[in-house]
Amino acid sequence: MTNPVRRELTFREQEILLLIGRGFNSRSIAVMLGIAYFTVRKHRSNILVKLDLHGAGRIDCYAAVAAGGAPDLNFAQHGRP
């Protein structure tokens, strides 16, 4: 069954969320999708609002789980991947 919250995201927002979950930053995502960096930033902003997330760390964690991975809960000790 599809998560009802994720259905609110557009196809492009879901695509960007998946790429965030795979560890890509906004600039890399822009290059891969052939869109402007600021367009990716706008999509990230829309995702934060639609999923009621607060901050980049939250979207990274949510995206990692959505992409089938698990967030590294010890990143504060070890640094970001």
C-alpha cells in the first residue's frame, strides 16, 4: 500500500527525494536531472513542507529510509558520509 503522505509529492519531488536518500546533494541532482540548482532547492523546500519536516537533516533521514536504507544515527560522532 502506498504511503498517503508520499502521494502528495509530485513525480519530480519523489524522484528528488529518492536521489537525496541515495546520498546525492542538490548540485549533483540538478546535473543528473538536467535542471537548475535552484529548481532542486525549490523542490526540496516543497518536500519539507509537504512532509512536515523541519531542516535538511530531517529530509536526509526521511529520504534514506524511503530509499530503502537506514540512516546512520551515529553520524554526529563519525561525520556525514
